[in-house]
Amino acid sequence: MHYTAAALSGLQRPQRTKRIVEIPVAPPRAVGDMP
């Protein structure tokens, strides 16, 4: 599931795209959901 989305977004570098998207989307999401 995750691999498919990453591959579609960046077949050349799916790992890089997943990491960049997970870092900026994880901190703000947890900080905004907690409070």
C-alpha cells in the first residue's frame, strides 16, 4: 500500500519521497492533533 503511493509519486526515488513527506507531515500532525 505504502510502496505503491511512493512509487507513483517518485519511481526514481520512492524512499527519498516517502522520508521527506513523512518527516514534515508527522511532526505538524501530532502537534496539531495533541493539543
